[in-house]
Amino acid sequence: MEKDEYKATSITVLKDLEAVRKRSAMYIGDTGFRGLHHILQEVLDNSIDEAMGGFCKNIKVTIHKDGSATVIDDGRGIPVDMHPEEKKPALELVMTVLHAGGKFDNRTYKVSGGLHGVGVSVTNALSKYLEVKVRRDGKIHFQRFERGRKKSELKIIGDTEEIGTEITFMPDNEIFEDINFNYAHIAKRLGELAFLNAGLKIEFKDEREDKSEVFQYEGGIKEFVEFLNKNKNKLFNQVIYFKKENKVVLEIAMQYNDSYQDNVYSFVNNINTIEGGTHEEGFKTALTRVVNDYIKKNKLTDIKLSGEDIREGLTTIISLKIPEPQFEGQTKTKLGNSNVKGIVSSIVYENLGNFFEENPSIAKSIINKCISAAKARDAARKARDLVRRKSVLESGSLPGKLADCQEKDPEKCEIFILEGDSAGGSGISARDRKFQAILPLRGKVLNVEKARLDKIFRNNEITNLISALGCGIAEEFNIDKLRYHKIIITSDSDVDGNHISCLLLTFFFRYMKELIDNGYVYVAQPPLYGVKKGSKTIYLRGDKELEEYMKENKDVKFQRFKGLGEMNPDQLWDTTMDPEKRILKKISIDDVVIADQIFTILMGDDVEPRREFISTYAKKAKNIDV
């Protein structure tokens, strides 16, 4: 048998957009939910870039009944003339060549979101078909593509006085797991873009459900901050705002509320930099300097305030527009330009410093909030030290109620957080002790939405949880020290159980969000009913399931479990703990803004927004098995 030879004939060359179709996840992240919406975003980015350049005032996005999508703008229209070197129309190059576009120099777009040059050509490659109409020079130009390949020549199909680009595409079901666009996800992003581009009008219509919305905010990011703080108690009504052009265009809008968290949202060329970067670092550095310098100048306190103290209760939008941003990776979630930190810091220090001097009453209300936060943080340190002295949070010392597992590799370990000692006892008996740990909690844990760190460290149930997980909290948080990569909230299938789950999720979201971001947090789905059918027991997870079952099965006996502690170990294992049979809900955050608002409404002090939320959504609530 001849040995395999590695030579020129072994090399496969993927032409045109074949590489995108072959390795689509390299270009759009995945072929699931995010990837599907990414190809719509690529089309939208072109229209937004026209708006940022001052050439587009209106954008229309439509999801059609057949699942296809259309984006129309009134920008300049993609060029349709022949490219002098490639001898093809510019439109065709933009649609079929990866690194072709008007974003590689500063002449066409001074700032742009889509800077990797793959853009709309990737959408074309991953669409069953794509049709483009360009309105410019008094004519309507048209071309059709199928799975990235040209299906018609560029042609003129009519006259017009309008200008702009219209792109309609159908996601390819050979590529994507599901080609159904999500209305809420798209609406959230369109609203965000309207906030970031003051005055831009974005119309969104979904023909599948006959739903539509119009997004337009003349106040831009000032209105964005007002929207974010809608259900929070604000320290002052004014939104601090300034805009400065100095090599870059920087907009800052900020306002304080009486919560114990900070919400800093940053954007670069309309892209949400969820991992931050040099622009966020510059802002935070300048904010800390301004506050401490103002305190020192006016001799307001001897306490040295940290950045965390100063940001408590702060809601901020940072919008940076920059000619050549250096993003980390195709996902563009972190800005890396080293010179930006100094530029942003200088602008913020000057403008915020001037604001403090001109508005001493607002400055003092902010500083009083910061001092209060610093005192609470100091109290939290003392409480934590006291807890350590009691050997609760020391490494190697675990809470007495924790029944740990034998396995030491966190990737193979899971911990069940159970409600009550009786449920904990059943769980300890039911579990596979090799890889499953049990931590019973007594009653309802502290609502951390209404509590600072000092109060959290005085709560036994929370400190037991922190100790069991091993990764610390706040400034000591270190995800590498996490002892379990599956954290499973396991509460009763009733109102109280749901409340306990919500309290725990609030804690994880506010103080250990990275655990959710990394996919480590789950909610178990124990049954509410056991139905005897002969010698077998069928388990049902809600009233609706039972109702449906009873319609088809008359005269059956069923048991309603009052709580997990009422199940015997075999039942608990079969229904809730056995990896082969159980149902777990993995907790993820698609939209941090909406998540923050929901936790504020449901777990905060203000009753009226909660009442309004419940009255609005109560009728829509239903049990869903995942």
C-alpha cells in the first residue's frame, strides 16, 4: 500500500464565497440563533454606516411572511459603475468578494461598524437567495444572487427620483439550524441603534405576526440613559451629557440612581463593546480622578474613594466614533486602540470637571452617594474578615451543610442548591456522590437587589453559597477557582419555589454574572405531579400538563408533590438529578439591558412598576417545558 502523499493536488482551493459556506461559523460565530441574526446585522450595518456618514435618515426593516428579510435605506446607494481593475460592477464585487467594500480607507466612510470587509458578502453566501435594488442616478438597478453566486447580470428595471439601497434575502436552511428571525431580539437592536444615532428613523415590521414599531430618538443617548433609569430612583433628574470631537467623536451620557450596581454600556461605531476596552478604561480613570479631585479641593471628606465606590448607582452610555478601531476578533466586543484611553480620559476629565464646578448641588449628591458606598464597602470588608475568622470563607473550609462530591475536576462536578433541609436530605440520598454535591439552603435567601455587600456578608445562606462555590465575590471574584461547572438551582414547582429561584438568579446576575455568561448556571425542572399508570409512574411538570393528560386518561390517580422533600430519593433521582432523564434550563442573558430592567422591576423597592408588569404579562404567562 502506498503512503498518503501530501502535494499540490492535496490542496483544496475554495473559490469565491465557497469558504464561507464551508466554514460559516468562522465568519458569523455559529449557525444557530446568533449566526442567523448576524447576517441580518451585516446588511443593517451598511445602512447604519450611511447614517453615521450623514447620508441616510430613514431605514426600514421588514420580516416577510415567508421568513425572508428586507432592509431599505435612503443613503447614497451602493455604486453600480464598473470597477476599473476588476472589470465588474462595484455592486457585484461588494456582494461576491469577501474583502471588497468602501471601508478600507477613510474617504468613503470616516467611521464604520463593519471594518473586517466580510459584511454583506457573507450574508449573500449564506442566503438561499439575495436580491438587491439600488436607486441612484435616476435609475433602479437590480441583481439577484443564489447561495453567493450571481444569477442575473446587473440591470436597470425602472426610473426613480429616490436614492438608497434595498436588500432582500432568505437565510439558507442548508446552513442554519433554524431560519426564523426573533422579533424581540431584532427590535432591541434597532432601538439601540436609534438611540445611538440621534434623529435616525428606523421602521420595523414583522408581517408574520402583523407587528410593527418605529424607533426615533431626537435626544440620542440622553434618552437612552433615561430609558435605562426608567424604573430606578434617580439622585437627580438631569442627565449629564457632553459631546466632543478630538480626533474621535465621543458622546457621554450619565446619571446616578440609588441602586447598588453600576451599569456602564459602551459602543464603538454603534457596536456594543460588551467586554469594554480602552474607551471604558479612559472613562473610569477620569471619573475617579474628577470625583477625588473635587473632594480634595472642597475638603468634603478624608475618605479616599475607589472606582467601585464612585460607580455605584451609575448608569452611563459611552458612544465612541473612531476612524480605525482595533477590535479584538470578528465578534468585535472589546476595543484595543492604545491611544484611545488617553483621549477619552482627557475629554471626560475636562468636561465632567467643568460640570461639577457649574453644578455643585449635583456634584455633592453624587459624592454623598460615593461616600455611602465607600462606608458600606468598608463594612463589607469587616464583615468578610469576621466571617473568615469564623472559618466560613477560608480556602479549604467548606460550610457544614455542604455534602461535597468526590470528583475534584470542576468540569465534571455539579452542585444542586436545594430548598430546605428535608429536600437536602433527599438529595444527599439520591445523588451520585462521585460528581454531585448538595447544598441545602434554609428558607428564602436575601434579596440582594435591596442589599449592599456588608449586609450580604452577614447572611448565613449567602455566605454558605459563596463558600461552597469557591470563586469569591466582588473584587475577589475569580472564576478559575469555581469548584463546579454546573450550578443547579433546585426548588419546588410552586410559587414559593419560583420566588426562591428568582432570588438566587438575582444574586448570580448582580454579583457573579460571569457564571451565567460562561453557561454554568441552570434551573432544575422537578415535576409537580406523579400519575400512576399500572406499575409505572408518569411525572408531569405543571397544571396544564396534568389537564391535558387527564383528558385522554380517565380515572387515574395522581399525587401532587408539595415539595422536593416529599419525594423519596428514587423519585428525586429519576425526575430531577439523573443526567440521562432530567430536564435543566440553562440560564443565559441575551440582553443585559432587559435583564437589568426585569430584576429592577421584580426585585426592587418600587411597587408600581412591579404591579404594572404583573398586570401586563399575567395573562400571557404560561408553563413551558424546555
